[in-house]
Amino acid sequence: MKILAIDTSGRLASCALYENGALAAACTKDSQMDHSRTILPLCEEMVRSRGLRFRDIDVFAAAVGPGSFTGIRIGVSAVKGFALAGNKPACGVSTLEATAALVPDEGLICAVLRARENEYFYGFFRNVGGTLYRICDDNCLTGPELRSILYGARWLLCGDGAADFLQNNPCDPDKVRDTGVHQHASGVAKCAWELAQCDALCDGNDVVPVYLKKTQAERMREEKTK
């Protein structure tokens, strides 16, 4: 089974190819958030480097959020297009879970992505013997609120919001450590492989963004109606 995965939830655009349960190829580009011009050529380059064509891909997967609203929409749209055009199965993967899946160490994991104004998207997981278990649903809290939950336990932080969170909300360095692992399509591909083994794939139309917070357009509409 060949899985092509995309992550455009942050500043970096990335794609990855999983073949029979192992990472076969990956590409990353700092597109300055210009993912609409970057992600398709990046996927084409990666697939071609393996001597494959898009019709050879069995499953398409996307990081569906949380993260950059615009980036998520671009990644989800790309995977929808790939899957529907080729009549292939697809799946959406939590950005936070995909990031936590890349942390190699065992223990409690907190995946952290920037939201806005000292707010952070987060998800709690536990790595036991290389198997990732989810502890809570993805959510969003202020820095002080998240720090209070982390207090007292040993945590491995990951995600592109981890360093920013620790800078603005200092924690005990002996208890809370930034692993330096950021979101990447290889984590999405890894989670998609697990879903495929559980027959939990879906139709391309069923891959939808998960924002957790209201978009700017929604907030503006609400302000106008007040």
C-alpha cells in the first residue's frame, strides 16, 4: 500500500510517501505560507522521484487541523482532488496527533501549535512502547491555562508552538522538555497507515477541516450582527 500525505498546517509545506508501513520519501519547503503554489509541485516532485505516478497511489491523507486556517483548507482541498480524481480512499488526520506520532521517546506528550494572542492548540498523548495513545480531544487554551495543566508531571512537548509556549509560559525544565519535533507530513502518513490497518479510511468528500476556533471571517460576521 502506498500512502501520499500532505501537511500545510504551518509555515512549512510538506508531503510524504509511505510504502507498506515505512517512510519511503518526504519533501519539505518553507513556502512562507504560500502553500497554494507550493504543495502540488512538491508532491509531483516526490512521486516522480520514486518512479511513480499519482494513479499508483492507493491512499491520500491530509493534516486537517488545527493550525493555519488557510493552510488547512489548501491541504484538504488538494487531498480531496487527488482522491476524487483517482477514485481512491482518503483520510484526515489531526495535526496534533500526527506531530505527537513523530516523537520517538516514551512518556506523556503534549503537542502544541500556536493559535493567537498567547493561545495554543494542544493535544495530550502517551507513547507506550512505540504505540501512541490519545488522552484528550484536541483543544485550545491560553498559555497560563495550559501551563497549569502541565504542572507537576513530566511532559515531552512537540509542535511549532512548543518553543513559543515555553518562552511565554516558563515551566520547570526538569519536568517539561521541548523535543524539537514539529508537524510534518511523515506523521500524517504514519497515522494514515494505522487508520488503513483498521479499515478506517473514507471518501475524499469526507475529509474536512477541523479548525477548533472560529475563522476571522466568522468573527467579523458575528461582530456585524451585534
